[in-house]
Amino acid sequence: MLPTGLPQGSVPRLERPGPLRERVYEALLELITTRALQPGQHLVESELAGHLGVSRQPVREALQRLNTEGWVDLRPAQGAFVHEPTEEEADQLLTVRTLLEAEAARLAALNAGEAGITALQRIVEEGRIAAAENDITRAVALNAAFHAKIMELAGNAVLAELAAQVDRRVRWYYTPVARLRGGTSWEEHQEMILAIVDRDARRATRLMREHTEHTRQSYLERDAS
């Protein structure tokens, strides 16, 4: 077990080719969004550098960038810590996500072709398996893939760009409730596919609103006993 709390082997060494600063940033961001690095966790430059196989300089630069973007908190005389999102932050982000996703579902119902619908169905089938096997990492990745595919099928580049800006933060919030949502989430995805197949834009919009609202409520209530 690493001092940072990461499972042994969870941090791959980075290949040297390519912009190292960017690669370190992406590696740390992925560890944060998947919650391999937990909110509130102390980030020690030397330890991260050692396990990434780089010097401390690109790690320091990545942490500064992550601080600017709100993923990391730099505290004077204490160091860097993974940001702990407030309930207000989560509520605002997931509310915006509902608006974007609902419009994407509406447009997908109007524009999706057979190949796109087949791709959605394949993701749902894989997601059900992941949920049944309690493979949270896989379930979170497939959930993101499903929503990204809906966004792609919507065919609106501006909408997709806006969604991409919040995608990783949505994954960050979704991960701790993925087990709670379990198979229910995939049943809701299946219902959305049926609405898209029927070209029922109004139903697709409603189902997506309900689906994203369930996730928002699950996150806000996750610690309730």
C-alpha cells in the first residue's frame, strides 16, 4: 500500500514520448475522477513523482493546474489535497448536467440511426453485466460511454462541447453512488433506448430528466443512514 493510499500498481509509469507535463496532469486527473485518490487525500509530490516515474517538477506543475481547475486544494505550509466537493457544488453541477442531457436525449430521439441505437444497446448489455458483477470501475466507465453516445447521436456540436466540460466532474460525483444505483440505472438506460427507437422525443426528454435527477438525489443522500 502506498503512503498516498493508492493500491499497489494502480499508478502506471508514464512513457517519456509526448508532452510530459500534460501526461502527468492527465494521469493525476484520472486518479482523482475515478477516486483512486479520494477527496481530502494528501498529495505528496515526491511519492507521486516516484510512482509515475518522473521528476517532481511536472508533478508540481500538474498540481498547480489542478488547483486552478478546482480539483486540488493547495494549502499554505500543508501541501496539496484532493478537493472535497461541497453539497452545493455537486447540486449545481448535476443540475446543469440534467439540462444538457435532457436536450441531448430529445435530439437523439429525432436523429439517431440504427447503428447508433445498436451501439447504445451494446453498452447497456455490458453495463448490466458490470452491475451484476459489482464491477464499479467498469460500470462507471460504461455509464459515461452511454451518456457520451447519447450526446454524439444528438448531433449538436455546441451541446457536446458544453457536456464535455462537465463530463469528468460528473464521473467524479457518480462514482460514489454507482453501487447504490446498480442495475436500476441500466433499466433506466434501456427505457431511454426504447423512447429513441420510437422517435418519441418528449418521452426521451422526460426519462433523461428523471434518470439524471435520480443520480443527483442519490449523491445528495448517499450518507443518509
